[in-house]
Amino acid sequence: MNTTIWMALALVLVLEGLGPMFLPRLWRRMILSMAQLPDRILHRFGGGLVVAGVVIYYMLSVHANS
């Protein structure tokens, strides 16, 4: 796999770990409240994150090649 993808995955893991590491109670409450959301809302939220990630990746890759 491309080194850039591995670095991006590592950065995601670091960012995902900051919440439970520094604010465990708040993180737990957030996860519990998200678990109670309807599936439709979670689908939209996940889809929005995927679209945002693809757009950012595309913008960075086009800018890097210029």
C-alpha cells in the first residue's frame, strides 16, 4: 500500500484516540447518545464524513500535483 495511505490511517488513529484519552467521560456520553440515534441519521452522518474525506483527499491530491 502507498505510504501516504498508511500515514493517513495513523493520523486517524491518533485523532480518534485523543477523545477517550483526555475526556473519557464526555467521549462515553457522546458514544452512548450516538448509539441511540436512528439508523437514518447515522447513515447520513457516515455518508457526510465519507464525502468530506473524499473531497479533502481530492483537493489535496490535485493541489500536490500542480
